[in-house]
Amino acid sequence: MEQYIGKLLDSRYELLEQIGLGGMARVFKARDHRLNRLVAVKILREDLAQDEEFRRRFHDESRAVAMLSHPNIVAVYDVSRSSDLEYIVMELIDGITLKQYMQKKGDKLNWREALHFITQIVKALGHAHSRGIIHRDIKPHNIMVLRDGSVKVADFGIARLTNSAHSTLTQEALGSVHYISPEQAKGSHIDARSDLYSAGVVLYEMLTGRLPFEGDSPVSVAIQHINSIPLTPREIDPTIPEALEAITMRAMAPDPDARYASADEMLADLEEFRKNPSINFDYTMDDLFRDSAPEEPTQIIPGTGISSHRRQPPAEHEEQEKKPVHRSRQDRRRVNYPFVAAVAGVLVFVGVLFYFLWSFLLGPLMEEEPVHVVPSVTGHTLDDFAFDPTLLNGFTLVEGEVVESDEPAGTIIDQDPEANREIKGDEDLTIVVTISGGEAELTMPEVYNKEYRAVKLQLESMGLVVLPVIREFSDDVNYGYVTRFSPAFGTVMHEGDEVQLWVSDGVDTPTVPVPDLYNETLEKATSDLKLVNLDVGSTDEVYDEEVPAGSVVSQYPVAGSEVPEGTKVNLQISKGPDPANVPQPATIPYLVNLPDDDPDGYVTVRITVGGVTVYEESVDCMMNDYIEPHITGTGVQTVSVYFDGVLYEAHDVDFQQQA
């Protein structure tokens, strides 16, 4: 792996860290320096890259997939080949696989969430199928779930290449056999409907939390896809809507002709169900899982004893029956050869039928199946068994994954099925083994002039410990990039070793304190900044209850901080109080009791609100005990009452509360 980290492909893609490892390729997180973005780079495995024909197909398939453009498909940006590498550049997905998502949710999803995911998956398949591309390996491991709940289908077109990279069904289908269609398991011709079958299995698993078929080996699971009928989702969980079960089982129909003819057809049913979950579709389980062979009576071809399902046209025979028959004595004595041939054919047919019944049904039932004990192969190498096949006790080894480990390279570190297990019969005598690729060599990568955060993530992913960073000025290295590091590039490292990084603080320039600009006008603040060789940055406007409109509310950097000369100071400028918070005027009735001792009978009544006269009238005290004029004010204000110019009373009144 370390041979790739830090490598620059085509003077453009810098490999930062490995994020995935599959049977065909390694996947790296990389930076596209031309477009300044992070991408994923999938590099073809070294042993496969030696096969020129495989490299050609990998290149051609990848270019075809690069033509796809859909929000639910992982985008392929670039396809490239060099003398020693074949790789594709894809969008980098911030998310997890659907398989990991299901495991986090306890394997089973609620049907609404399953509907949300399968709809997006089918949309992606419909787009690819319309461009003539069949996925061939739809499974939760190849579907990415993003943080926003959307999904993207990955590895379009790559499954076709797997057939040429592996020679047995067991090896090819290690991760995929639970999702392959019956025709795919039989090695027959496949089309877009095979992808819909796999999508149906994914929907089945999301709804029920389990797979439709399980077995001791990939081969046994594949046989079940061909010959068996799974439990329906509602037999596992009766709360699943019937219509969604019907969609699932139609997608999983063993006969391709009984499935949805296209992704668009399946999507239409999903949309109908989404609009009306109680909808009933016009197909049944019997329609989907009936025997696809035509129900025709068996015919005996005279003289052969061989049965045929072909109907014979009866027209000529019926015409002969209508004609009168005249035979001579000699004719009557003649042997009826057709009748004898027919009887002989029947006898031969019965004999052949008995032979097959005995050979394939009765005989095996009366014979006890042989039992084979799985040998232990861990700790050995493949060469050990090549020199002495008898050690395998009749089993065949199939090479699976190659993984990094502490064991020497080439050593078998795991096997499936496990040792000492008893296998009945002779049909599945294969052992899938996991091979050690040896311990990964750990060396200090070249990190000079690389962005500090990316370097820290890279080193920590290698198991190294990054010490607190040391800052220093640099005329050559941009701010935030590594200027020095220890130990040196190429040093052999071990997990847990410490690495010291020096990071640029930019060019060393004189610093000045930032002046306090609070409550200053923008013009004054600009002048004060220029006096100390600083500039005005952004000037956002905000409402403020205290600072007058046009003056500074806040600043960044804050007052008193030391900053390099030429730094821009961002300001927030007041727009005055928020109109939404300013109280609106309110008009209320105000009771004033008149004096009863005025000798003239009349008194001049004046009312002020906040010192402003809002009422002034001469009132006859002999005719009125009180007056109740309407006055207007805002918020809490002082209301004063004067009789003939003399203050009679004053009260604080909340106009909004009284209104």
C-alpha cells in the first residue's frame, strides 16, 4: 500500500490514503490538483494488471460507465492507463454502505425507509439500463447511503469483468451469491431483469432483516436461487404491507418473464404503492412462482420409447377415421406392426422410467450419503496442497481474499467451511481460503509542503502518533502547510511511533494592535484602521437597539489583538432598532375624576403623555363627575392630568397592556 501513498498520477491525482480494498482493486482517497477537489481513485490489482486482455476490458467498461450521469449513481470522472497502472477516478462519497447502515439499524428497516431506498436504487438501474449497461452485482455492499438519506449505486459495469478474473462460481460469488438471479447462478444469458431480481433481494433483506436463501456454502445458496421458493416477507413480518410484498416477490420471480420487464415498470408500481399503500396489484404468488415449463401432455413417439412434449397435429388421423375401411382376408391376417411398435415403445418407456426412478430417487433414498470431514488448512500454503493433494481429503481449495496480517505472505489464515465440520454428499467439496498478504511495510511518507490536516489524517490512519504541531514563519510554504517533519522521509516506522510536524504561519510580517472601533461611524472606523496600516474588510449591517444607525456594533479581529499589517478587519454596522421590536402606538380610554369644589363650575382639563399634550378641553364640573377621553401612546409612558394649569395627578401607563 505504501508504494502508492503520496504518488502523483498523471501529474494530477495525489494519493492520500487507502480507503478500500476489494477483489479487483484498491481504492484511495486522492486530491485532484487541477480542480482542487477530493476524489476516489480505484487502481486495478497488480496481478490483474498483468493481463493485457483484462486491462483492455477494464478500461473499456470504465469508459462506458463514465457516460452515466444520474444523482443515484457514483460518478466516474476519469479513466486512465499507464505502463504499470490502470485506474478510474470517481466522486468521493461521504457516507457508508447500505449493508453497514442496515447493521447499524439492527439489520431490519421499517418499510417506509426501505421504500425510500429501493426507489432510488431502481431509478439508478433504469438510467443505466437505458444506456445498455447492466450492473450484474447489485447488493447492499455496492450501495452507498449519504448523510442526507440519498443513495448512490457504485461499481456499475465492473461485475462483468469479475467473470474473467475468477474461474469458479464459489470464488466469484463469495459476497454476491445471496443476491444473484437464477439465470446468473446457472451461467445463462442475463439481461436487465437480472439486476431487478437482485434489487428485489435487497428490498427483501431491508424489509425482513434476513436473506431469502442461506446455506453452508456459496454453491448451496446458488442452487436454492435456482430450485427453491423463499418465505414471503409477510410470513416473516405480518406488518409489511401486502402490496410491497407483492412488488418484492415479483422482482424475485425465478422466471425472468414473470418479473418486471424493466426498471421503469417496477418504479411505476413503487410510485403507485407510495401514493396508496393499501393498493392491490393484479398478480399472485402462484403467478410469479409457477413452473415456467408449458403444461402439455406427454406424447409417446412409436418405436422409440422416447417421450415428447410436442403435440402432433391430428388432422390427417381424423380424416382417415371418417373414411370406410375395407380389408381382405389377407389384410386381416397381416400383422399389425404399428400396434406392436406402440406396445414396444410403451414397454421401453416404462423401463426407462423405472431406471431413472431407481437411479435418482429410490436408489439414493436407500443409500446412505457419504460423509466428508473438512480438513484443517490454516497455517499451510497453497503450494503445500499442490505437492500433496491427499491432504485435502477429496476437497478442492478456492482462493478468496488476500489480506494484510502478521502471518508470512502466502499463508492460509482462514477457511470456509471451518475445519472438522462434516459435509454430507459429494456436491459441495470446496474450501474457500483467505490468504495472508504479509505485514504491510510502514515507512515515513513525504509530507513536505502538504496541507497539515490532510497529513495528520494520513499519518494517524497509518497508526502513527502526531505530536502537537510547531508553528513557524516561512517565505516558501503557504500558511497551514508542512515546512518540516521528523523522522525523515523513507524512515522505517512502527505502529505507535511519534511524528513531529512543523507548520507554516505564513510570511513573517510586522504586527499591530487592532483599535477599538465600537460605536464609531464607518467613516471614522475606516480612518482609524488606515492610521495603523489595516484595512476594512466586510461591512455587514445588523439591527441594534443601542448603537445608532451607521455606527460599528462589533469587529473581527477584536480590539487589542495583534495582527499582521494589511489585515482586513470585518465590521458589523448598526441599522438601528429592529422595526419588529419597536412598540406600536396604542389608543386607550383614560378616566379623569373632575373636582366638585370649583366655584365657577368650569375647569380646563389638560392631559399629557410623555410631556406631550394629547387632550385639552374646558369641562362643566356641575354637569359631569368625570370624563374619559381616548389618549394615544407607545409602550410605558407617564400620563399627567392638569386642572386650570395645575398638576392634579401623574401615573405611568403601559399602553400595550391597556389596549
